[in-house]
Amino acid sequence: MTSPIEETTAPTMEGFADAAEALRESLIAIRRELHSEVEIGLDLPRTQGILLRELEGLGLEVARGDGLSSITAVLRGGRPGQVVLLRGDMDGLPIAEATGLPFAATSGAMHACGHDLHMAGLIGAVRLLAARRDELPGTVVFMFQPGEEGQAGGRIMIEDGILDAAGDRPVAAYALHVDSATPFGQLVTREGAMMASASALRMTLHGTGGHAAFPQLGIDPVPVAAQLILAVQTFAARRLPATDQAVISITRLSSDSEASNVLAASVFLEANIRTLSMTTLDTVREELPVLLSGIAEANGCRLETEFIASYPVTYNDPAETREVLSVLDDLVGVERVTRLAAPSMASEDFSYVLQEVPGALVFVGAAPGSGPMPLHSEHAVFDDAVLPLQATVLAELAWRRLARG
């Protein structure tokens, strides 16, 4: 199969590497089919159907989700041992693709975050481990999860019992996430906080409205809203420690006025909140609404607030991550493993799994030969020659963790 992306030679590694390399063309074909059949949210029937087809005949215990298009597949090894979980997310984004690739999606949705590679890479790991089932010292649970892009599919799968699917709970959980802006084949992770929590503060600011020619006869909430926006920025800089900051962004702003000569009676605002610790999140949740309500009242307005908690901090267990780093160093060499100095302020719902099970999230560089591309962009392109590496890393992490016992 000829790739429209500049081909990059996959590294030579021991263990599962040769078998993974033999799967290259098959995994690329799966990835491209998933890419063109992209779906969003929790209901992904076509995506689920492709994955179920690829899991057939591998001797797995396969279950579909109740109320969402998830798949739980359990591989029981021929030797007794513990349980390890591997996750791949399934959903795309509501972005019209503009990559020009021959397998580009045309439905108005797009795999702009690489979840198509996550699924194909996890299928590769399933095949690698299933081929050596008799030697496998334990059980592997494969978690194919919809709704990562804001619908908390990971939390729903936990509520549905994914962590008890094998009988015993997993002792470790791992996931890979490709990055189209990281050099091809570079593996990136860190101990502790890996990605931020994501929350929102919704605000409705009430004035009185009135005639635009006579603002003194009413209470105009629009200039007060401007004060609230500035106060949000000051709060992050002056109420939070420099060593544990938050990123707070006003992402929505609108009023109920539909005419240029009418003062708004109310203004709606929404703030997106990213933190790296529960302590900082609690501070923001408790103190920011009080500050903003005080500003509103001082200007004769009334502020209604609603705090919406979303994904928690993605926290890599330090002990597990040190073992993961050791495996990665062994597989690809220390020079191709990056110890991330600081966490990312993006968020991930693998965080729900890592709240329950010690483990780690690892980023995998999949930048195309044409140069780095940002995630969540209509132009995002990934070099799917990275798939054998993904499959190898996932299989090795599961195998070696089970072998450690």
C-alpha cells in the first residue's frame, strides 16, 4: 500500500517487534477504514462493527457496551497471573476534514486527534498477545472506548463494570496517544500529573436592560461583564500559587439583546478551567464565584453561577511510570524517550481509569514527513507507519507488567 505520507522506517526491536512489523499493512488498512468511517460521541455503530470484525476468531471474551458503542475484550493467558488493562479511544471530532488524503472523511466529522490510530494500534496489540496466549502470564483487558472528546466515555465504561470484566481488577492500566506535532517514533511521558483537569464555570449576569440612548435609566450588564472577564484573568495570576497555576479562559460570551439600540438585560459567559491539582481546582471552584458575584453586586447586577466538573487530572502513578520508562528505554533507546518536564494543560478521560488503577499514559510521535501538525485541526495528518511501534509498546507493557507479577 502506498502512503500519501512520507514513509518513515519503523525501529527494529526485540520481543514483539518483528511480529508487529508483519502486521504493518493490515493495521494501516484498518486505520484508514476507521478514519474514513469516523463517528462522534458515544454512539459509534460503524466503528464498533469494524472493530468487532477485527476481533473475531482471536479467542477473546467480547462484550458490547450497554447504552454506548464500547467494546470490552478479555484475553486470558495460558499461565496464571494478574490482570492488565489497555485502552484505545474510538470517537472523532465534529470537524470537516481538509487534509486532501485519499481516505479522508467526508461526513463533516474527522479523526483529528488520532483515535483511529489508537484503535488500530490496540488491535495490533490484541493480535500480538493472542498469538502468544499459551505463554501469557495472566489476563489482558482491552478497552475500546467511545466518547473521549467530552462525553466521559471512560467514566461510563467504569460504571458499566469494565474494571471487573476479567473477574480480578487490573493491577495496571496503560494507554498510548499519538501526537502529530511530536517527531515520529518519539515516546513521551512523565511521573505524576500528565494532563490537566477540565471544568467549566457558567455564568448569567443579570441587569435590567433599557434604551441604548438612556443607559442611566437602567443597569447595563455588558460593561460589568467586561470587568468579570478581567477579574478572571487576575484571579489566576494573583490568587493561585505560581507553582500550581490554572489556565482559565472565557470561551463563550453572549447577551440577550438582538437590536443595536437595546441594552441587554442579561449576559451569558462561560469559563474553561484547567488545573493540575485538586487543591487548585477546589480554590477556583470556591473562591472565583464569590469574587465575581461581588463585582456584579457592586455594579447593581446579580450573577448566577454553575460549576461543571469534567475530566480529572490525568495522573501517572510514579512507580508504574518508572517501570514504563524502563521498558521504553529498553525498546527504543534512551534518546527516543522524552521525560516530559511539565504536564500538558489538555485533558484526557483516561484519567478516570488512572483514578482507579495505577498506570500511565504515553504520547507517541506521529508527525508526518511534511512537518508537525496540530491536533484538533482540519489539517491534522498522522504518519500511520507508527502503528507497528504502537502495537509493540502496548503489548510489551502488558506482557512485562504481568511477568513482574
